[in-house]
Amino acid sequence: MPDGTGYEGKRSYLPLRKGEIMSLEPAKVPTVYTVGSPRRGASILKVFPKWAEALGLQADIKAINLLPHAPPDEYRKTAQFLKGDPLSLGAFVTTHEWEMFKACRDIFDCVDPFGEKLKEVSCISKKDGKFSAHAKDPIASGLALEAFVPSNFWKENGGEVLLLGASGSSLAIAQYFALKGFGGNVPKRITIANRSEQSLFSAQEALQELCDRVEFRFILIPTLDGADRLIATLPPYSLIINATEADKGVPRSPTTSAVSYPRNCLIWEIDYWGDLLFMKQAQQQKKMLYIKDGWMYFIYNWGRFIEQVFHIEIDLLTLDKLSSIARVIKRKQIVMNNIEWAEGVAVDFDFRIGLS
């Protein structure tokens, strides 16, 4: 991205192999980072330079790649580098939000209320000499849900919410329902179902203070057919969300192809890339369903990150412009990287099958 000084931004990875200690070099120009698994932040490395140009921001973007369940010292090294380097403006933590918070809580000067409540960090920023951690998922997921779920949906229909996966996104969505001032317009019950018992216990601990506002239940489902059986017990007009996490390009769904959804359910595939198998399975149902991908969740998340790190405000018109820029780049990626993905990958996918 030209800035008038001859500098042209470049996107690059800072790779980490198992057992290695990271070597992070001080930034030579204002730089933001993605922190997490290599593939989770790959799309934004192409999108952000175009966004920066549209917003008049002079900044580069790089990726700090961390292996899943990396040693705490590697998270701390990352945080200390970001805190101490003057031209490193901040970071978007795409995965490992819990691990980053647990290992680095004492390094942050400030943590926002959602970060303290969820014990995670998804956004790192600097202002007035303070190094701050934020959890932006509850805000972004709430905005995405408000654009997806019809008004008074819960009050009028009495459905439930099923979150498949105990990821940070799952907890953020649960927080949104519990903390938002909805009055009587809340789900009858929120269920978090997960294959890992440890993650399920962590989710229960994080949300236990909210159980007096919304009814929660936590269910261990170690097999795919367990998820199918759980979905079959839901009432009509429920919201089922795939909040599991996996690397890009890995075909996966928390359900089998035999899953059967109750009528008039809302189906939310929280991702927008890859094979979107969960969403495809829902599309094949000959029932009344409303199906949505995670494109706007991605847009809202990054919009909040840019606001926080660059200390600017992004209105809805600007956010729509950023979405259009990203959509063009994403469609080019689909064609260039794997033409067979073109039918399966959704970009702001909105699919209704006779929702009554």
C-alpha cells in the first residue's frame, strides 16, 4: 500500500515450528498482527491492505503463527514483543484466546469487562502508554445475530439455542444472550455441547454467574451421532450454531449427513470458508429452515478490531464498504485456489427454505 514515502506494504508470516522459540523482529513501519493458527488468519492478510487503503490507514499486517496448545512462554514472548515494540500497534488473536489470556494476564495493563468475564483475549491494543486486552466476540456475535434472528423470535416462538462446540465464539454468543437487555425475548434454554470434557468444564465455569438470567446446560457429545440425537430433541424455532473450530480446508461438521432438524429452525454456520459441510447438510433438508454463514461475523469482528487498534469509528456504511471489498477478494481466492469450492463456499450466504 503506497504511503507517499515509497513504502509498499507486504503480507508475511512469522512461522513457528514445534519446539522452536520465536524470533520476532521490531516493526519498521506501523504494523498490526494476527496471532494464532496459520490458516485461521490467512484471509485477512490479503484483505487488510485493501481495507487500510480505503480507510486511509498507513499500516502493514503480519501473522504470528502459534501451534495449538503452545507452551505459555511462547504466548508471553508474543505479548512482550507487542508491548515493547513502538511500531507494533496491536493484534487480533484468531485462535488460542484462552491460552493467551491465561499466560499473559499480568502483562496487560488493562483488560475489558468481557475479557475478564470470559478469561480470553481476542484483540490487543495500545493507547496512552497502556497495553490493553479486549474480548470483542460478544459484541461482534451480537451484531451478527441481530442481523440474522428475526425480531421477538424467542418471545413469539419459544425456541432454544444449541451451540455445538465450546470455543471462544460459543462462549461469546452465550454471553451476548445473557447480558443483553432483551426483557422476555430470550431463548428458553441455551445448550453448549462439546466433544472435549475439559473444554466443557471451562465453559461451565466461565458462564456459571449468568445461569440465573438464562437457563444453561452443558452436554458431552463425544460422537457425531450424539449431536444428531441432541438436535432431534430440540423444539421447532430453535437456533443451532456450529461453533467448532478447525483449520481451513479441513472438511468437518459436528453432525452427520443423517442429521434431522426440527422445522423452522435457524441454522448458523459460524465460518464462511472451507467446505462448510455443516451448512451443506442443512441445505439438503427438505424442511422449513433459515440458514446463514458467518460472513458478517467476520466483518463485524474485524471492524471492532480496527476501531479499537486505530482509535477510529466505523459506521454502518463504511462497514458495508469493507464487506464489499473483502467479498471481491474472497471470490477471487475461491476461483484461484480451488475452482471446485465455488459452489460450496458461501460469501454472505443467506438461504431460506420456506420459513413460516
